[in-house]
Amino acid sequence: MPSLFKRSNGIFYYVRIDESGRRRWISTHQKNKQQALATLQNLQTVQKPLSPRCSLDEFRKDFLTHAATILAPGTVGIYAKTFACFIKFVGNLQLHAVNARHVDAYT
């Protein structure tokens, strides 16, 4: 269970790590500790678990499998070569870490 803390405004908050790895302060909108704990329990049952991180290579395999079912073999080959060169250029990064600078540097 995350730790609950009270800010200077009198409201209880807790910290949650989001999908990008950043810490987020989430308000319980409660000034009473017991009500804040109850709200926190309800929030935890409703929130979905964080999705597992995916590398570029894992994404490439999944994408090419899907692409092979809907695209022509030549097109899938072009995508496969492009992915291979891109991964060689930037490394096998986590998918969430790829940004526009990587793509601009590659092109």
C-alpha cells in the first residue's frame, strides 16, 4: 500500500509511479485520515495495474507478426529492414523512451 501523507493544505495525498516512470501526487480529496484511507482503498481496487515495459525488439516482433496478416510480403520486408536498421542505430530502447529526436536523427 502506498504511503499516505498530509500536505500543508490539510488534504491527504499518495504517490503513484505512472507508465513513464514519473512520480505523481494523487489527491484523496479528504482532510480526515480515515476517510483518506478508505478513498485510497477504493482507488487501488479501481486502478488498473501498470502495463509491462516493452522494448523496440519486442514491439518489432509483435508488429511484424500483425503486419504479415494484413500487408503484402514486400511491404512487411521493408518494415522489417527499417526496424532492424533503426534498432541498430538507436539501440534496443524501451518503447516508451523512443522520441522524435531518435526518429529525426535516423532519417
